[in-house]
Amino acid sequence: MTVAHADDARVVVYSRAGCHLCEAAEQLVAQVVADTGDGWARVDIDTDPDLQQRFTDQVPVTFVDGRQHDFWRVDPDRLRAALARR
């Protein structure tokens, strides 16, 4: 399930267009949340100068429940474990 607004999602992926690591991370997140039933959102950092400055070349950056979880790569087992905790 994908959520329209990052505020409503348990998982948020900060990424940018043309980033192969971002595409891979988004695919993994989508697969994991399809299994768990949680929502996720993608935020393009290039639409916000503050996000560009904050994350620069760390994308993709994955947040779970508002806290930074990973950057560059997503470990599906680690993501599942984080989503199992509430």
C-alpha cells in the first residue's frame, strides 16, 4: 500500500529521480509493506531545497515511524523487524 502523504505513512523513502539505489530501495520497501499491510510514501528531495541540503548524496534515506532507519540500501529483514515493533 502506498500512501499519498508522508505524514500518514509508517515508512518514508527520501529519494530522487534517476537514482538506481532509490529505485531498488523503493521496490524493496513496496514488497515488504505489501506483506505487512503498512503504508509507505516516497518524497523527492529535489522538490525541497532543505531536503536537498539535508540528504544530498545519502539517498535513498528510509525512515520508519519518523526515525531514520537506513540510507543507501534497504535490508528487508531489518525493515520487517522495525515494522513489527510498534
